Amino acid sequence: MCIWFAVGQALGQAQPVPPRPVTAPPKATAPATPPKPVVPPRTAPPRNTNPKPVVPTRLPDNIDRLLKHRAGYKTANSQSSQFTVFGPVSPKRRGGILDVNADTILIAPDHVAIAADRMRFAILKQLGVRPFLGGKVKIRLDPTLLPAATVPVVTVRHLSGYTYELTLPCEIDAPKLVRALVQVTLLDLANRKPQLRDTVIPFWLTVGFTQILLTEPDLVLVIRKPESGGKEMATEEVIRTVRRHDPLAGARARLNGRRAFDFSEISMPSPSHLRGENWKDFQACSHLLVNRLLTLPMGPQRLQGMIRQLPESLNWQTVFMKIYGDLFADMLVVEKWWAVMIVQLTGQNQYQNWTLLEAVEKLEDLLKLPAELKLNSADSPLEAEITLQQALRGWDFDVQRPTLQQKINQLIVARLKMPRQLLPFVNEYGRILEMYLAKRMRVANFKPRRGQARPKVAPIIDEAVRLLDGADRRLLLFKPEVATPKPAMGTPVPTPTN
């Protein structure tokens, strides 16, 4: 045995290891009691009830001005709860050399809220509408705005209706204040039903109602001065007692001796109509137009119906002809009716013949279109005038159609004023525009059939532009030259000196 063990070690063979006995793992024994779960405390730790105030390292330099303005503001609600006005209690004029003769007033939240209610009730009375609770109007008075700043009305749609937001300067022209409140009232009257697009009130309608309210003898619009330091309020009431009140006295005095605008010019005014002396003429014409429409048979009911139906159409002319179709067959009849109203008001014939030179200049102005141009994207638009050829090449047909139709109506009315020598030019321009509109309408309404191509628009535009260029060249050759005044007899003619 020892010999085999020694031989095995000499040959490098290991002795076999006997296997170990397999033992079963120990069984886990359950504890006598389960461990308690860890839950958060039921009560939060007490907070520090007296924290130390955080003191800023440095207060702003204008802290006094900020605190003073915040303390001097207030919010006023109208009696009908429709108008909410927020602004300074004691506004101050901006001053300056240019503002010395400015015909402006200072407005505060209290008397703006009252004036808005009175104005709304006066308009509803003119239209024969019973007072109703309309959409909320939020008015903000901004002392930093200039009196000449534009006052846009922002319409906000909601599921339950509409609200309106208006920002006014604290120093404002009285007619501008009335005009802004009139526009809000007319919008609220039109937006009685939900719609997808914004309602556009005709500008002449807003201006006309504004002039009517400003000439009311028993309506006090500026009722109070702004509060003085929030402690006292000085009243300033103006009551005009007139036995025989003439609402059109101002319009008659303005249009007496001046040319009144045509109905087409009032319906779509250009920027030149809303500046300088033309703006006063536009106000007088709008005043007369709204006044005459209210005096027609069922005038208040017709005008009320027109305002309510404005959201249903893209332009107000369609609604106007729908409401007044039994009185006016087309817009040309409206132009003739408007001419009769001017004659009745001023006693002057609106269609007296012009001189040849004046007629050519009027025709040249009539053939121009107002437009806005931008030199850069960051610059504000500039007012400019373009020719019919530029409009045909650059504008979309949806914009061209109402504009060119208005020009055709104006040319029809201009025939009554033009001398006989210019009637062929007026007829030619009108015929060119009518042919262009007819061809473009055929293209727009074209329904292609199988194997039929849609007509092209470029040849139609090129032909109309060529015809207009030819008419412009002939009109320029026909235009008489301005005669220079000759020196009177016996007047020495100045000689040039070296």
C-alpha cells in the first residue's frame, strides 16, 4: 500500500478527495411579533410666525414717484355696471408751448363712467332701442399718452359674449372721447350674436352719431372736473336751453360755400379726407347723412337693423342695400339722393359745371387711389397715392373689386359735373374699368370642364393697363396750360442785375 502511494506521488497523481456530506439550509423561523411600520408624523413642525422682514439692499431711485402714482389711482364703475374706468384721480396737463391753445379736457374715472352711461342711453334713444345690459367695457386712462394718440377699441371674445378694452389719454379732445364711446356702443349693439370675424362699424356712422350727440341741447357730456387730491369734486354742468334747436346748424354753416363730399367719398374716405379742413367737411357730411337717414320712413328702425346685421356680411354696402333696397335701387340712386340732400341743406347745386382746367384736375385726382407704403419693415407706413395701373398689377382681386366699383360710381356721378369736352374721357375710363371687372369676374367664376383650361389673368391685366396708359396720354395732351398773369400796363418790368 505504501509502495503504491509512493509510486502515485512520484508519477504526480493526486489522491482522490472524499465528498462532503450535504446539509439542508436552516429553516427561517417567524418572529413572534411583526415590526412596526415607519409613518410620517401627523402634525407638521410649527412654522415661525414672526419671520424677519427681508430688507432690500437698495431701493429704486423713483420709489417716491411710484408710490405717489399708485396712491393717486382709482377704479370707478358706472351706474349700469357696464363701464369700468381705471385711472389717476387728479390728472395734470402735459403743458408745453405747442399745447397752450389745445382744445382738450382732463378726464378722471368718475366723470368718464357717468359720461359713458349718458352717451350710451342717448344713442339707444336715437335708434329706438330699449336699454339693455351689454358687454363689459374696461377703460384705462393713461397719463403718458399724448392727446393726439389714436384710440383703438379692442374686442375680446368669450364663450358668454364680448368684452371691450379701451385706452384713453387723460388729456383728450372732447369729440375724440365721444367718438370712442360711440364706437364701443355701436359695436356692442352689433355683437349680439357669436361670430368668427370682427365687426367693422362704418366710419361715417361713428362720426355722424358723434356729431349728433355733440349738438344735443339737453345732453351734458362733460359733467364734472377731475377730482382735486381725491377730497373734493367741483361740479361743472352746462345746460343749454334752446326753444328752436337746429341740429344741422353747424353742418349748414360748414358746408355753405364749400364742396360737400360725394356719397362714395364718405363711404370710403381716403387719408386726405381725414386731415385739415377736409376732416371738418367730412364731419359735417357724416352728420348730415346720419341725420337724413334717421328722418327717412322708419329711419331709426332701419338704421338699427343695419347695425345688427353688419356681422352677417363682409362689407356694410351689402347690408345697406338690403335694408334700404325699397328706397334705393342701387348706389347710383343713393348718390343722386345725397345730392338732393346737399341742395336742400345749403341751397347750392352740388353739380354745377366746373371750368375745363378744374375739371381735368378733378378727374386726375379721381383716378388716383390712396395707399400705405413701407420703406422698411420696422418703419411706420407712409400715406401715398397710386395709379389705377399700379393697383391692377399689385393688388389682389378681392381688394380691387370694391375699389374699382367705387371708382366706376364716382365716374358716373362726375359726368354731371364735367364739361362736354371731358365726357369722352370720363366714359372711356369707366368703360375700361367695367370691361376689366367683367373679365376678371368670368375668370373667378369659371368652372373648368374636362379638357378645358382656366383662362389666364395676365393678358387681361396687360390689356387694361395698356388702355389706361393711352387714355392718360390723351388726357395729358388735352389738359390746358395754366396761363401766367401778365404785368399790368404801365408797370415796369424788373430787369436782372448782375
